[in-house]
Amino acid sequence: MTSRDRYVDFLRAWAIVLVVFGHWLITALEHGPEGGVWAPELLAELPWTQGLTLLFQIMPLFFLAGGHAAAGSWERARSAGGTAAGWVGRRALRLLLPAGVYSGLVLLAVGISAGAGVDPDTLSMVGWAMAMQLWFLPVYLLLSALTPALHTAHRRWGPGVPVVMGAVAVGVDVAVVAGGVSSVGVLDYVLVWGVAYQLGFCRRDGLLDGPAVPWVLAVSGGAAFALLVALGPYPVSLIRVTGQETGNTDPPSVAMLAWVVAQVGVCQLVAPAVRRLLDRERVRRVVRPVGGASMTLYLWHMLPVLVLAAAFYLTGLAPQPTLGSPGWWGLRVPWLLLLAAVLAGVVAALRPVERRLGVVYDRTRPEPGLRRGAWAVWLGLAVSALALSRFAVHGFAPDGRFPVLPALGLAAGTALVLLPGLRRGSLDEPAQRAWSTPV
């Protein structure tokens, strides 16, 4: 593995650590007066904490690393005679298999809880907490499906492609914010995050190297973000906060686009120093397992919050200093350590499931040169993305009810993607890496 590839693995690991840590840090729980658990919104209750989201909003790194990896994978598949349907089907299964297992287990718990008469409001809150991270998957699935076309455009126009995508994203955001045409905002999920993905193509080809380009990206992106926050309608928070008329993530705003550009520039600036660190075997031994377990960590990292909520807050055992007080912040340290310990146990318990997923992937992935049955991949991808989007927006238990249609949609969509490969079983890729990462 080259130092550039090791750096991409580091970006993946660093991003997942910050996602998990950021979600845990801002999760505030309190024992309710009637025995339940209440979750005050830290960013709304303490507005100064919204600035912390600048440290933890690192989704651009996921899409940058994903674009870098996808470009190399698609080039190799294309040169070997692979088709778009075969390549996309394989990439989709790497996400859909673990996401399907995760969603299925959570939905099973929702069904049992609803049948047992659990309070609908509590069930709805828990279902939302377990689904909020799923927004990433439909966006990434769509970008994966578009990769053959996007890479063709990249080979012809290079950096011009993310520039045009960014310009269109600005136009969409103006229509949403100034024109009130909210329905078109969904396009910016693909356009804004697609800029980071497309810059991953550019990075792989060395188009972001050199002394000037990273500085231009970092300074221009950072300055644009600062101006948009200071002079425009955009908040500093890079996570949606209740009560704010304009947000930066739902859909991604032009301020988020500026942050994407700035973060990619900073990523390139620190690359030489980080690559020198990664030349040390001890550092790689820390990075490698985190990157390898990134999909599991990403999907399951809110489960420990529910475990500790039941163990310490439902029972009233947890101390409850005033939100935002020095005592409250001091308790964040044991809170984070306990969550990390529980998540480590969850990851260890899921290893047999992951091995089994590897076997399933080996036996069902589409042929690289898939042509016959390609319709099933494209249709399954679309249905799965719609179902995951529904979960991401409404949670696994909207209004405390079992979401029948999205659940059936995810099952049917995954089955369709599996369909072309059900009668084959080649082993030309290592199974243990099939589901290990979302990029």
C-alpha cells in the first residue's frame, strides 16, 4: 500500500472517530420528572457550543476518501472489462448488507417494543436516535451509482467538474433560501457532497498537489464560510439546530460547500506530515483496525447511548448537574469513556456477523461484467436509497409506529441488488474487506 493510500485510510479512521465523538459529546440526557429520559438539545440550550461543530463536521473527509477510492476501483474494473452495473452492484452491497442487518435488528426491537406497549413518544425518540446517521447512505449510494459518469466527466474536464457542480449548488441554495423553493434543495445533497467526492478523483490524479492549490482551497473556502456566516443568513453551526430558519445541513447550504472546500484544502496541507507519521508501524497498527471497523462504528455508535441511558438515567443513578455547568462538562469524560467501552463490546460481539456477511457477499455479489439482470441492480439501488432516506428523515419508529413500507422497501431493494449474483460464487476479492468501510 502506498503512502497516499495509507493517508486515505487515515482520513477514514479520523473521520469516524470524530463523528462518534462529536455525537456522543453533544448528547445530553436527563432523568425526567415522571421517570422517563429527556434529551435537551445542547446546541440550542447553549448557543456557544454551535462553534464546536466546526471541529466535528468532517463528512467532507468521508466523501473525499470515497471519491479517491472509487476512482481507483472503477478504473481497475473498467480496464478489466467490467460494466457499470457490475461495479455499482458490488459497491452497493458493501453498504446494503451491513445497513440491512443493522436496520433489521433495530426494526425487530421496534416491533417488539411497540407490541409491548412502550410509550410512543419514547419509542419515536429512540427510533430517531438510531436512524439519524443513515442520511449518509442514500447520498453515498447515489454518488456510487453516478461514479462511471462522473469519472468520465473527470477524465475530460478535470477540476472543472467540481467547479460546475459547486456553481449549480450555489444556484440551488439561492433558490431555497432567497426564493423559498425548498423542493429543489434535495439536489444539494448530491451536488455539495458530490464536490468533495469529485475532488477525491482530482486528489487521486495529483491535481490537488503542489504548494499553491491546498492553500487556495483552504483560504478561499474558509474566508467564504466566515463571510457567509457573518453577512448572510447562515448559522455557524454545521448541524441543524432547532429554531433556526436556515440550516447548513438539511439540505447542505452554500456555507457547507465553502466548508467542504476549506476542509479539503486543510486535508492536503497536513498530508505530508501525517504521511510521515503513518510510516511508523505503531501508528498504522492503531489506524488500521479503526478504518477496518468504520462501517460498524458508524452504524452502531448510538446504541451505547441507549444502553447507558437505560442503566443510569432511567434508574436515576446518574448525577445531574446543571446543563453546561463545570460539573456537567467534567462528567463528559467518564461519559465518553463508558460509551467507548460499550461500543468496543458491541464491535466485538458483531464480529461473527461480519464474517457471515463476508460469506454472503462472496456468494451473491454481481459479476464484474454484469449485463443480463443489470435492471435489478439499478432498481434495487433506487428502492433501497428511498427506504434509507425515509428512515433518516423520520426514524425507525415515526410517531411510535412500525414503519412498514420503508422496512419492506429496504428488504426488497437489497434483495434486488443481490438477485443477479445469487447463482454465482467467485472469490476474487477478500471477503473480510467487503463491508468494512462506508467508502
